[in-house]
Amino acid sequence: MARKQAARPFALRPRLADVARDAGVSTMTVVRVLRDPDKVAKITRERVTASLRKTKYTPDLVARALVSRRSGIVGAIVPTLANSLIAEVMQGMTAELALHEQQLIVGTSTYSARHEEALVRSFLSRRVDAIYLTGTSHTPETVKLLKAAGVPVVEGGNLPQTPIDLAVGLSNFAAAGSVVEYLLARYGTNIGFLGGSTTNNDRMRDRRHGFRKCLARAGARVDPRYVIEVPISMAGGRTGIGALLALDRPPRAVFCATDVIAAGAVLECRRRSIDVPGDVAIAGYDDLDIASELVPSLTTVRSPRYEIGRKSAQLMHLCLTGNRPQQSIFDLGFVLMARESA
Amino acid sequence: MARKQAARPFALRPRLADVARDAGVSTMTVVRVLRDPDKVAKITRERVTASLRKTKYTPDLVARALVSRRSGIVGAIVPTLANSLIAEVMQGMTAELALHEQQLIVGTSTYSARHEEALVRSFLSRRVDAIYLTGTSHTPETVKLLKAAGVPVVEGGNLPQTPIDLAVGLSNFAAAGSVVEYLLARYGTNIGFLGGSTTNNDRMRDRRHGFRKCLARAGARVDPRYVIEVPISMAGGRTGIGALLALDRPPRAVFCATDVIAAGAVLECRRRSIDVPGDVAIAGYDDLDIASELVPSLTTVRSPRYEIGRKSAQLMHLCLTGNRPQQSIFDLGFVLMARESA
DNA sequence: TTCCGCGATGTTAGCGCATACATCGCAATA
DNA sequence: TATTGCGATGTATGCGCTAACATCGCGGAA
């Protein structure tokens, strides 16, 4: 039976059949013009092209996804978007995805592995071509689902021991160690540490661990009073540096596990007219925007967050085009930003 | 012809038909169990439910979208995700969308109306249920496409004169005016202004305009040397406040069109041991994280960015459920955050 | 001339789901 | 008893696209 015009009252958009009718060819010919034009005779091609323009045809990607089993959509699950580091990862990912006409669908897990699992289910139902997860801690069910789904999975951020599939990121441990080494070389072993809570936070744990290991390797003993846990805020940095400076023998340098803490520490020192780095050197972690804006500007370490997003998308694309890399863990390293504060 | 098992080698996921076969019913009965279980007899329902669990069925949302003409996906186009204000809007949007089992697909236009247009095309091809746009300046073609598409469109952020469809946001003009009024009441008419470039930036333009109008309404004349355009950075704030303080009669208060500029100004004053707000009061705009962290904490004005995202998603949902509101412009206002700096 | 080969185009059959309509059986009603 | 009504379930169709196969027609080789 011929398709009745009246049968689709809501379909305003032209379909392939409409273009085909207009050009006086079959739908397949239109498809060929769209996908590999070389297989269509020049005259026909031009006629079809004209009809395409005339009808303002745009492909229906939903229908295409149904039959081609490629949605062209990549799912990313992040704890929150209101975090500049994570946002930059997404920024890098969208940039790379755009090159392959892929789209990004984001879900926010609000730091809950349960929510993450729900989002994974939902994404798989949507037949996403690949999935990006933030971090390395997931429910067992999430892991199972993903392994069964057979789609590329990238875990981004802090590198896991055993990735679900692929992993892209850096070692917080190594990056922290690098900062401490820098401080060691310039200020000796008399180094303090201000970090946030390590519960449910593997990055924080790795940074503190990096600090400890690095000092140990240098043969230095860490005074327990030198390692202080504070809230991750400028206020935390203020009180933390206050506590360190109040010691009978205050540290010559302080490694803050976050720029936010470091900024608070620097500002507090300035308030007390304590010279940074003259009296006490201060280094941070993250290279947030404020790091370079502070006076003195903050010595810190920068994770390649934009690159993590970009690389993740690249890897996904490679997998989807059958060029799966041998390697499964991609350590993108970090950059020590030596500035004025240390 | 009966479906051959061997005919779908790649389809690992169970379909409705698989569940139906297992439960010994037709696919329609399974659909009913899924969508409105009341219409199915209890015994049947339980049998189907068991089969659903057994087969681990998950609906294929792509297929569903094709036939139901609802993708359950909302598209958002933002200039960048690497901006905490925008990220918070997205945060609010995902939170609200999650309530309706909708998903967010984001595109970054990198502040280019051309890119935005391409993203709109792409989103429409994906049959998104609604579209969120950041800001009010779009190509004519974008507007045409969106009006023709017949999907709800929300423009978020600074409120437009004539929205494409719906608009949610606040008046930068009014918000800036509110800060200036606050300064007027406390420090008199002797007020300076530090703002960024207004080219291609309607928000900045509105804020400056708000500053001017407010002073004019108070009967004050604005010394042209009091209005300075600086780069939107702390450094900009530093040099800007420096220039104002170097005047023979420096302003008693300064309104900075961005917290970043304000922060630079405050820090510069502290460096020079100029009391804030004792010698000069400083107010900002945006209520970034640093605003409350600074010493003195920054008086500023806060846009309801999270709420903008949430409200936008709510409106979309209302439209999609046939409850389109009368109103088309939603002014969510702003909050003056009176703190220490002014 | 006859037939082959191949470039150019068309036809068929679903992808997995949901809408619209059809059917069945049983209890209540006239 | 025949009829009606309705709750419970099934069948047919097609969303818009594409993979796989089918067909057509024309120039060149036998």
C-alpha cells in the first residue's frame, strides 16, 4: 500500500522517501548520494542533491541508530559538573567528539555509586556507543553491566589498578611526589602537609601517600604534627597554616593537597606579613585559575584534565572503528607549575 | 515468517519478544506490564514480571524513541562548560531532568553562533524533545530552524527582549542597579565602575548600563574617568583599582562587573594597606566561590544559576506534557549578598 | 549476433517498539 | 436464553532508515 500523506499528520520533517519521490529515484539512491556519492551517476547525483536541498532533508538519527546499531552518542558520568576540573574534562571530550559527529550525554552521579549505576543502565538502554566514568570506584553491578554490554568504557582521572576496560589519567601519587621533590630540593626536608579528608577520596589519599613516600625516600622522618587534615576550603588553609606556624619548629615549606587550601594558606601568611616563600614556601595541587592570579602566584601541579577528556574520546573512537589499542592504561602525566610561592 | 534465532548474532540484549515468549504471552502484554500494569491480570502480570527479571530485559530507548516520537533527551548548548556559572546551570538542569527520566545532551558552541547553529541542526536530527540555549544572540537561521522544529526552546541567562519561545533568567541591568543602589545608600554618589569589554557581551553591557541608569536616577553625574574598562581577570582588577585610586578625587566605592575583577581590586587594596571598605568599598557581581572566601569577604550579587537550569527543565517538561504556561519570560531575580567589602 | 559483465539503480525485509484495532470469554442484564 | 458490555489479551502495521540482495541496461568479447 502506498504511504498516505494524511497518515502522518505530525511528521513535518521530510524523510528519505520524500526526497526520493521529488528526485524521481528510489530511497536507496538518495542514501547512496548521502553516504558514498561515487556510486551514483553524476546526473542522478545532481538531481538528488537538488532535491535534498529543496526539501531541506536532515537525516533522522534515531531511525539510523535503530538499524545501524550506532547511536553516535557517548555517555559520560561525572560526580558533578560544578567542579572546574571535571568541567574541563568534559570540555576536552566534547571538542574531540565533535570531530566525529558524536554527541555527549552527561549524567551527574552526585558522588553516589548507586546513582552512577542507575545512569549506566539508562545509558545502555539508550545504546550509547561508549561510556566514560569518573574515577575508579563503582558498584560491582556497574562493572558487571559494563563488561556485559560490550561497549568501550573509559575510566578517567586518577588511574585505577585494574580498569574495567580502558583508563586515562594520571597518578596523583606521582604528581604529589613530584611537588614534594621540588620542595625538598629547594627547602630541605622540613616540609609540612595540609590535606583534606581521605575517606572516600582516593585522590586525596594518593597525594598524602605520595608526600610521605617521597620524604621517606629522601631519608626524612615526618613529624606527625606536620601532617594536618583540614576542610578543603580557603578557611581550612588559613587555620591549617596557622597551626603549622604555631609549632615550636614550624616547617620551612608546606605542600597543600589542593590549591584552595594553598590559597587560604598564602593569604593568611600575607595577612600576618609572613613572607612567602621567604619565610615559608607553599605549594598547591590542581592549578586552578586562582593559582596564577594569587600574589605571590602559586607553585602547583597541573593535571592534564582537558587532555584526559580528549584522549578518552579518541580512544573510544578508535575502539569503535576497530582499532583498539593494545595498551589499556594511559598515563597522561602532569605538569609541575613552578611559580613564586615555592 | 517466524524470527530466526540465528538472524541476530549481535543482539545480545533481550527484546520484548524474548520476554513475551518466555512468559507465554504476546509482546503487547509485556508492554502493558511495563507501562500500565493495572490493565493486566494479576497472575499474568506476575508471570511476566518474573520473565522480565529472568531475561534482564531493559527497554531499547532508541526503538521507543523512533515510534513514540519522544527521545527523552534534552539538548543544551552552552558556550563552554569550563565556566562555573554555566556549569551550575547544567547541574540544575540534570537534577531536574533526572526526575523525569530524561537525559541531557550537551554541545559546546565555544561562543560561536555558527557552531551553535550546527549543534541545533544536529540536536534536531537526534529528535531532542527540547532545546536549551545560553544567552540571546543566535543566527537568524538558528531561530528559523527552532521555530520550525516545533520543540520547546528555552533561552537561559540574561533575559532577551523577544524570546524564541521561552526564556528563564534574570536582568543583569536590574541586578547591577541593585548593587549600585546599595552602594549609593551607604557611601553616597561617589562611585566608580570597573567592567570588562562590552563587545559581543550583552551581560556586561547591561551591567554597565544598570550602573549608569541607577546613578542617573539618583541625580548623580558619572565622572567619565570613574568608568574603566579592564580585562576580566584579577590583574585587570588590580590595575583598574590602581587607576581609580590615582585620581585626584578617587571614588568612595567601586562596583566591579565581575567578582574576578573585584577580587583583584580587593587584593590590590590590601597590598597597599588601603582599608576595604573603610577607605574604599568594593562590590562585585556573580558570587563566585572566592567571593565568600576573600578577606574581606566580597559584597556581590548572585544570579540564581542553579535555579535557571532547574526551572528551564521544568518548563520543558510542562510543555511536553501539554501544560504550557501562559507566561513566556521567567525572571528569577537575583540575590544581593551583602558582606564585608562594601 | 548472443551472451557476459558490470556499473547503476531498485526491491525487500526488518531494527525493537508502540499505536490502533481486533478478538476472546465471561458475567450481568433484559 | 440471547444479548450486551467490558476486562484481558492478541494481531497487524509502520516509525525512518539501511543491509543485502535483485534487477536493469548497455558495451564489449566470443
